[in-house]
Amino acid sequence: MEELEVIEILSTAYDGDEFPGYENIRLSFSQLETIIRNKRSGWLDALRNQKAVYLITDTSNGKMYVGSATAQYGMLLQRWTNYIDNGHGGNVELKHIVDTKGFDYIKANFQYSVLENYNARMDDNYILSREKWWKDTLCTRQFGYNKN
């Protein structure tokens, strides 16, 4: 057996990376769940008051869903918490996936990222217009999980 040198003993268990900046967010379901359930303060602080256009990718087939987080729906942290809680966040097509393939399918295959982020003062209508632009650009109504 090789010898190992202990350099540091952490005071708490490792529970993921620090917040990398909005442009570098790409999280599996389990990574996002760990951030939310363990109340990772750096992450939660960054997501709590942020509006955004985000992307959910089904890594098993490449299908995508474009969504938005606005003041009406509790900003980015609340939107993503909804997905962790039930897998679909109230979205019709994602709910259909949970109903037909199960919540475990979502947990195994869905990845969450931010396309654009905005501070809390940005007008919700602008966020919604950017969401529409991304849906059109990525063709997520025709080939993905967006129905509207």
C-alpha cells in the first residue's frame, strides 16, 4: 500500500464548487439539488434576486427547454427550486415527461444552465421577449420541450 499524506481536513463535508459566475453555470439535476438542499449560501445569494433566461437540456436526447425567471415567478432561485421539488416546475411538456417517464428520468438526464441573466430591476417584459428570442433561435417549440 502506498503512503498518503493528509494535507488538510475540512471542517465540513465537500458539497460542490463555489458559485462560478452566471456565464459558467451548467449543473446536473443532482448538482442543483445539492446546492438548494444544502443551502449553499454563495449560490443561493447569487440566484435569489436574479432574473434570467435559462436552458434545460435533456442529455439523453438533446431536446431543450427554454424558460425564464421573472419577479412574477420568484426569480431564478425559486424557479429552479420548483424543478428540484417536482421535476417540471409547472411546465406542461415537462410535467408530461414526469408523468410518463418518472421523476427519476428528470434526475438522471436534465441539465440546467443560464443563457442570459439580469438584475432584479430589469423589466419582466424584456425578459419574456428574450425568452421568446431564444425559443425561436434554438427551435425549442419544434424540436424541444417548449409548447408556447
